[in-house]
Amino acid sequence: MEVRFGSTVNGNLLSRGELLQFIRAFVRASEMDPGYYMEFGVLNGSSMVEAWGTLRGTLTHLYGFDSFAGLPPGSIQDELSKDLMPSFKQGNFRSMSRERVQESILASTFNLSPDMLSLSEGFFEESLPSFDLECFEDKGPCLVAHVDCDLYSSSVAVFNFLDGIATTGTWLLLDDYWHYRGSPRHGQRRAFDEWMATSSRIGATEYASYGGFCKAFILHEKY
Ligand SMILES: C[S@@+](CC[C@H](N)C(=O)[O-])C[C@H]1O[C@@H](n2cnc3c(N)ncnc32)[C@H](O)[C@@H]1O
């Protein structure tokens, strides 16, 4: 008999949609100011569309970051892990062009004007350190950072960036936490553990696993 992933998932699993619904309630109950959503790993924009729709009323802006050319070449650490996650290889998850993704997101959302959506093209290792942080000044707090970029090296670049941006109450959604057969020695989970062990500014509290391979945390400033 063919074993199908869908039929093996526990029916009580929290979905990303349900988690986003709770985040909206959390932001409102905590009386947080409207703020922005960031996504690292946009592909064709479907998770950004879902976030905009579900977090409605709480968001000032959507920021998305992607190469729009698929996964980068792996680092030495990624190479050491590749047999545990063979589909995470260079060029996989290639999307439409940045312009087409922008058009598609705008066409699939209600009340999202073009000036509320910024998609940055390039590999994170180059695009994030040079990103102009001044654009956040009138956008409120970083409410949600959705990290969906598969690799250890990509996640390291994202966490370095988030360390200066996250605030108390920022939700960190790690889409790839349980990949690499759940081993803490590989992938996004390794990068996250290293960030938490070394950051002097940001800590994290576990909230819940969701969607099968994903895990949500709430970040806080340490001082
Ligand atoms: C699994 S897809 C994202 C799926 C998307 N969030 C969704 O739910 O529809 C992973 C994306 O991460 C991007 N990515 C991974 N590492 C990257 C890096 N270092 N720089 C830029 N983009 C990267 C890939 O180009 C790809 O589009």
C-alpha cells in the first residue's frame, strides 16, 4: 500500500492559517501598534497572500526577500547535511520573476496597495546587510518574521538581520524547523539554536509547532 504523507498527519495539527488567526488576536489583545510582516523565501507569494488576508487590520506593510532564482549554492555546512534533505539543492524553488510575483500578490489580495508591498531581489547574504533600515521608521514594530528559506546558510543570514530588528512581541515563524529528519545539527534549526546561544539582544519563547515541519516562537528583547 502506498503511504501518503497527508494520511499520516495528526488531524489535530495546528495549520499556518490557524496560527496566523491567533497572531492577529494576540496583536489586538496585547494592544500592539500595527506593524509590518517580513518573509524570507517568497517563491510565488502564496504565503504572503495568506498572511495579508489573515492578519488583516494589523499590518502596515509587507516585506519579502528572495533571489527569485531558487536556492543558492549550499555552504560547507549545507553540503554536510545534503543527504538528509536531497530536495534542498541549488536552483530548486525557482519562482516567477520579481515583477510577476509582485503583480500576482497585488492581484490576489484585497486592500493591499502597491506602496505597501516591497519585494527585494537577491541572495540574502548580499541583500540583507545592505538593506536600508530607515524604511521601517514609520511602519510600526516588526510583528511577524516568516523564515521559509530551507537552508542553514540562508537562515544564518536572516537571523543576523533579524537580530537588529526584532522586538518584544515579534512572532518568528520557522517554516523549516523539523526538516533534516528533525536533527538539531542541521538546517534552520541549527542556525536558530546558534542565534539564540550568541545573541545579546534577542531571546525566544517557544509557542507551538504547526503545519507539520514548522515551529513558532515569540521573540523578546533581553534588556
Ligand atoms: C520553499 S520556498 C518559499 C515558499 C513560500 N514561502 C510559500 O509558502 O509559497 C523557499 C524560497 O527561499 C528562497 N531562498 C532560499 N535561500 C535563499 C537565499 N540565501 N537568498 C535568497 N532567497 C533564498 C528560494 O529562492 C525560494 O523561493
